[in-house]
Amino acid sequence: MPDPLEACLVPEGGTIREAMAALDRGAGRIALAVDGDGRLVGVATDGDIRRALLRGHTLDDPIAAILTRQYISIDAGANRNDALEFLRARRIAAIPVIDADRRPVGLHLLHDFVDRIERTNWAIVMAGGRGVRLRPITETVPKPMLRVAGRPILERIVLHLVGFGIKRIFLSVNYLSEQIEEHFGDGHRFGCRFDYLREDAPLGTAGALGLLPERPSDAFLLMNGDLVTSADLGGLLDRHIASGACATIGVRRYLHTVPFGCIERDGDRVVRLDEKPTLSREVNSGIYALDPSVLELVTPGRAIATPDLIGALLDRGDLVEAFEIEDDWIDVGQREQLAAAREGEHP
């Protein structure tokens, strides 16, 4: 087995392809770029690489263009508790250890500190959609079973849930459901238990909650089955439980650059000209933590969309909170998004 630190090292003059290879070799999903004297000059994560590819970079471009040079590191003399505090506070999976000459001498990994917590929370994943906007590729394959880097999207979601200690997963299925059930079976191959919520007719993005065989005793996750994400699901659940909210929505910051100069005016008088401004909004990520009491608003066999369910909670005065997802997230709903996920992700 390669040394965890050595596996992550790449030369400063290397390429993005070399950085991706380092991510595959290492356990920390981080590449450490060093100069000719072995000093650490920058780091690149899988998210950095994905975003670079989405901006138009190629795998053969130099890694220097995408490095984070103001990186987080810890001194060689610091203790393990200091490292763990950094990892948790900054919500990162790895942190390099450097000596007085800024040469990397070690790598602290979060999973070396924290044992996996097995949670009693359930997850319900909506996997019954027809994927109309992705036709014709979804005419023979259900959207959640489309592959990203050799693995079905739904399988990536399942493994991500299991990684956060969630062992009971309900899959809501309808369109081409036999492919999903044949692939996943009862879940033992994936370290969890699967139950299938079979929709005789489409029930919307929340209607399948009415098919649950029993009411969960704890808060549960509800999420779309077409997401490629490394969202902190444990953090979402923990925040939801601590807040006492009835629902917590995972939100993602979305940036849109207007391709024109924008004018603000007072009557006919121009007061501001903003050339190609970038607008920022928080959007619904399709990931929710819900209290079991929300099931009172779901009628078995009746279709309901999740935004309508959240709207009903707001109408009756229940507390609904937001949890910002800072990790990678792509909603694979259209061809462009699927292509972006396939280009930017790797096994």
C-alpha cells in the first residue's frame, strides 16, 4: 500500500491529469503540489479539479492554474487534537502537516480520527422519475441509473448515505423500476437495507412518503435520486435535530452571470451601469431533513411535490430552516448537467 503522503504529491509543473491521478492514489482526495525543493506550494481537491474542468480547462493544462495557494496546513509539532479541530471546523477531509521549511511531512485524514457513526435515521430517495429532459438516453435506462464515471448515480447516492452511517434506505420507484431493483436487491452488497416504495402512478417528489410501511421514530432524509454530490448529510441531520425545525432544506449558492451590461435608472435618468454582473441566489438542492410529523400532510396515494409540502409547513407556522451545502453538488436534470457531472467526477 503506498504511503498516504507520497501518494498525494505532484510536481508544481505537473498537469491536472497528474493531480487527478494523485487523488485516485491517495485516501485524502487531495493533491499536494511541491516545488523542486520539495516545498508545498499549493493544494488541489477533487472539487477544485471539477470546477476547473467546468470552466473549460483540459486534463493536460498545468495544475499551477488551479492550485489553492492559501491552503490550510498544520505544523509538525501540533498535536492530533489540533488537527482534528481544523478538520472539523473547516469541514475538510485532509490537512497536510508541514515542517519549518514548508515541506510536507505528513497528512492528517478525518477518517483516521472519527469512527463511522451508525445512525437510526432513515433516508428516502426519489428514483421513480421518467427523465423526460434527458431523452432519448432515458428511454431504456431510468435517470438514476445513468452512469457517472462508471457508476450509476443512484449507487453513488447510496454509498454516500451509507458513508454517513445510514443503514435503512427506501427507494421510491416507478419508471423502469425493475432495473433499479435488480441492481440493488435487498442492499446487503452496499452495507444497508433497501425497501422499495412502488408507485403505481407518479406521486410527485414527496408523494411516496405516503407509502412508508410505518412512521419513522427519528428525523429522516428525503432526497432526489439524480444528484451527484458530496454534501455533508451528517451535518444536515445534526443541524436539523439541534434546531428543532420541522424541516431543514439543503440549499446551494447559485451564481449566474448576465451576458449583458445591466442598467439601473430613475425614470429616464441612468444611475448605474453594471457590466455583465454576477447574480447570487440560494437554490433548493433537493435534499431535506424532515421531522416525522410532516407525514401528517401526506395523503397515501395522492401526488404532492416537495415544495408544496414545505409550503404547507410554512402555512401552518412550522419552523423551516436552511442548511448551506458547500460541497460538490450537481442536479443531473438536463444533458448539459449530465455532461458536466461525467467530466468533473471520477471514481
